[in-house]
Amino acid sequence: MTAAGQHTSDGDHLDATDRALLRELIGEPRLSVVELAKRLGVVRATVQSRLDRLTRRGVVSGGGIALDVARIGYPLTAFVGLQIRQGHGAEVRARLQKFAEVLEIHTTAGSFDLLCRVAAKSSADMQRTIDRIVDHPTIVRSTTSVVLSTPMSYRVLPLIAGTVEA
């Protein structure tokens, strides 16, 4: 990584074994190292060293499970764009992290400084959450886009496979 935080190609390369390993993990995240080794046709130590290296590089992180928030009682999702007073980014991000309904926070360039993904139990619950979010002197403006459907969820497999079409 460069001083500006940009990734360089040195050390960022994924070889065929890395790609196969990541494809298997994306398909079945709970596979054991032994099962991964069998599927890839390599020894267990190879899989473990690859996983360790990919984790150190930040390619693989967490190891938790993916939850469908709708199935745990939060069927409504919205994206909330926030314009904040200059110099208050860290303060606002820290405050937003305290809201259980805020699932993600992204710092952005453009019309808004932050973009948050928010979950709610109902429209009324979403309104209460947004009211709480914007009830702070550092929030200048907000906009909310409610998700009607998600025809494609977050994905990375095409990037790993190198099959994304232009």
C-alpha cells in the first residue's frame, strides 16, 4: 500500500490457488481447512498458510456469518445520505456507530459526506431512527432512499474469477 492508502500490485496478486480457495469460502464459509484442502487438491498446511496470508493482507476478514436482517425482524432497509459540518466527521461517525439500526457507514465524495445503510422494523421505526440520526447540530442535510427490492446483493465472486463484463 502506498502512503496515500492506495493498493499497489506488489503482493496484491491472487494466484489460481488463492482464487479457488476464495471461491470455495464464498460458496461455503464454514468449510474446515481439511475439507478445503481436499477440494483444492493441496495439503492442509497450504490452505492454512494461504488463509493466514490472505487474512494478514486484509483480503479475508472476520469469519463471522452473514445474517439476513429481514429475517430477524428488520424488513425495511434505507440508504441515508448525510451532509455534515466540516471538521466533524469523526464525531458523527462515532455517534452513528452507537445506533444498532445503522448497519454500514461509508465516507463518500459528492453530494453527501456519509452514506449509511439503515435497517428498521417498519416505516414508523425508520422515521424514528432517521429523526434520531439527524437530530444533531453537525448534520446539515440528509436524504433517504428506501430500498424496494434487492435484485443483486453484495458480491465479489466475479472480481475473484475475473469475469465481470465491461
